[in-house]
Amino acid sequence: MKSFCCKNNSANSENLKEIISFLKVISEENRLKILCLLNEGKKCVCEIWQCLKLPQNLVSHHLKVLKDLNLISSKKVGLKVFYKLNQKVVKKYIKLLSKFLKAKI
């Protein structure tokens, strides 16, 4: 089995920082659950907190963290705020992680 060594260049360093940010965000159980819920389709914040059985303010905090990394987007309709998964960004992070972990055997 060949050993794996990360090349130390600026592109890999920047990608590594992005991957670390992504993994830190999704490693929190409730955020990962929110992403799973939103993978089924857009949801109102009230649907999310009821499904997770968490206080609304805690769910709002997790939604903000996910939104700050651009993993989700929101749209206000009347008094409700609906959230949806940003498939393009999620795929970007998955592709980066896959590329980073790909080792030649």
C-alpha cells in the first residue's frame, strides 16, 4: 500500500481550510439533521424546530451557521421564513473532500 502525502501548495492549503470549515459545521448533530430535512425539500423554520423537537431559538442559531457557510438559503414569504438546501455548494464541498481524500493505490 502506497503512503498518502498532502502536497503543500497554496491551492491545497486553501481547499483544506474550506473542508475544515465545512466539516466543523456539519459535525454538529442538529445541523446535519437540518441538512437531511432540507434535502427532502424546502421547509419553514417552524417545521424544522418541531421535527427536531428543539427550541426555535436554537434551531435559528443552527440555521444561521449553515447559512453563513452558504449551505442553505432562505426566503421570507409573509410571516414565515422558508429554508432550502444549496445543492450547488453542498456538491462543491463534497467534491473538495472527495478530491482531498482520494489516494492513489
